[in-house]
Amino acid sequence: MKNYLNFETDIKNLESDLEKLKDPYNNEEGLSEVNTEKISKIQTEIDDKLKQIYSKLNSWETALVARHEDRPKAKYFIDNLFSDFIQLSGDRYYGEDKSVIAGFGKFGEKSVLIIGQEKGDDLSSRLERNFGMMRPEGYRKTIRLMKLADKFQIPIISFIDTPGAYPGVGAEERGQAEAIAKSIECSMELTVPTISIIIGEGGSGGAIALASSNKVLMLQNAIYSVISPEGCATILWRDPTKTLEASKAMKLSSTDLLNLNVIDEIIDEPIGGAHRDKESILANVKKSIESNLNYFADKSQEEIISLRKNKFLSIGRSKGFQVGAKGSDSLLQEENFVQKFLKGFKEKKIFYSGLILIIFFIFLGIFLSS
């Protein structure tokens, strides 16, 4: 049974009519001839309606698509994109976290480490996977494996899909914040290429812990934000129903984030979302991974670290940073002409004040003599 979002009512009705037409036994007289012409007409109407709706989704509707129950999850991509996958478990401190799948496999002929935040497909698997909300042991497991991949110079590919890190008391007692911080630190220090793909929700520190990568890619209808729209609306407006206003303000869509240089690439989805044509989105993701792995093929370890560092240092800085010979180690913004003049004026305030007074008296003398 298909799941429909609240703005897909027209599509739901059309597809219901289409299924009835396709069923030769769906009438009172028994077996009947299938009306292929009408079926074709309704299918065209559905395609046109999907284009119309999905071409102008607002930020909140995009968030709903990103959370769609039928959307392909990390396990689907791992099972279909990689071969010889060997899953590894445990953080060697506390235990296993089933909300994240991690292990080594092959992408084509190349060995890679694959990490995927997995929400689950049905109720039992969602409970088992904790709805994709990782605990400290999950982050420590990924740190352990990322260091192992770095040791053997194996690229890392992460699939991000989480509403956020698990906020339970036990998780906090076991050092949730510290585990996330260590994961970010580890990600930034790696000497191998790292690629993160946000396939659904990229929520809060739970996502950034694994998305501190050389390349951050997003599916077209995925979202990436510091907090959920509902949480933001509750804090700012004291009203959890103002999700549309919150979604717009947070700029959580892939288009907004690409314009802000927070992400590097948008992976196109089929019309109607990734859940409507999983084979198509699989092909698009595969093509993007191939392209990005090839980009890093001839890069040295130093170049990989430098590219990652400068990528994150440049976020939020419209004119970038002061650049040295080959890179940027400064958090100071470049100064424009006005800023440089004011700075120079402050440093030589007495000199310029005297100069201004002299010029003033010269003009005053000229004025009085005339």
C-alpha cells in the first residue's frame, strides 16, 4: 500500500482510479476488457500533476518528502551499490548501536568504508534501529572504523539520515556530546577522501558528526538543519504549528544550502521523490559517488586535508579568508578598502587629526582673504 503526503490528495485519487482501470475484474459484470487509452490518459495526468506539485514544493513540504516512509534508506543503498560488504559491530567500550550500519565493501573494484544511519522500514525495524538516532557507542564505533580506514588509505562514504542524536538519559550519561565532538574531530583529521550523502533528514549534531567530509552531497528533496522545523517553531514562536515559517527561516533545503556553500552538490531525484523510482535514484547516486572518488584519485594526503579544512572554514564567509601562498589558516575575514582606511586612521589618529586641522585652517584662510 502506497503512502501519500497531505499535499498529494489529487495524485492519490488519480492513482486509485488507475488501479481500478487496470483490474479486469473490477466491475459487476465480471471479466472485462482493459481500457488502455483511458489508462494512458490518467497516467499522463498523474505525471503532469507530479511535475506541477514537486516543481514548487515549499520548505516544509520538502521536509515531509525527506521523511517519507517509503523513501530509500541507507540499507537499500548499501545493498545495491556495494559488493562484498562486511558489517562490523561494536565500539570496544560499551556495545553495539544498530542505528548505524558500518563496514567495509567494494564500490566497483575499489575498497571503501561504508557508514549508514538506518531508520528502518517497518515498526519493528524502526524500534530496533532507534529511528536512526545514534547513541554514543554508535559514534565511537564509526570513529574506530574511520581510523582503521585511514590507516589502510581506504576512502569513506557515509549515508546520512537521522532526525538527530538520541537524547535519552543513558546516552547523555555515556557522553553523547563528547562522542559527537570526537567524531567531528576524527573526520576532520582523516587523510583519505570522505564523501557524505544526505539521503533524507540531516538533523543537528547527529548528522554533522558524520558529515564533516571533503564532499557533502544531498538528494534533491533531503533536508539538513541544526534543529527540526517543529523544534525551531516551538523555541522561536512558542507555536509548533509554525513549521512553514521555521523551515523557510532555517534554509534547510538542498537549493538553499548549495547557495550558501554548505553542501557541494545536489543529486537529482525522479519526479515525485526518490521513493517513486528507487532504481533511478540509485543510478544517480552511483554516478555521483564515481565522479567524486575520481576527483580525489590523484590528490595527496596533504591536499585532501587542506581541501576539507578550507571548505569548512569558508562556510558563512561571503568573501572567504585571508589566503596565504597555498591555503588559509586564518579565521580573519579579508578587509575591504573602507575597513583598511578606518583601521589606518585609528592607528595614526594624531597624525591624521593634525593634517585635517592644517587643511581646515588653509581653507579658512583662503575663504577669509577672498
